[in-house]
Amino acid sequence: MNMQENARLILGLRYKGWTDTEITDFLLWIESGEEQYKPKAKEE
């Protein structure tokens, strides 16, 4: 992904209501695959 695509991804996730911490953890999980960053289902 280039920087423009990364920016659009982050802005889209913010628009959906994700916090900056959730976004950072998600991007770390994509890159590293480490379970500690894996997204968790939101409780309703």
C-alpha cells in the first residue's frame, strides 16, 4: 500500500468510529500477525 491508500484506510476507520488505538493495533496485527493486536469483537 502506498501512503495515500494508508491515509484513506485510516480516515475510513476513523469515520466508522474506531479510536486511534484500535486503528494502530489493527495495522500492527496486519503487518506482524501478533495475536496481541488482533481485533476483538465489540460487545453490544
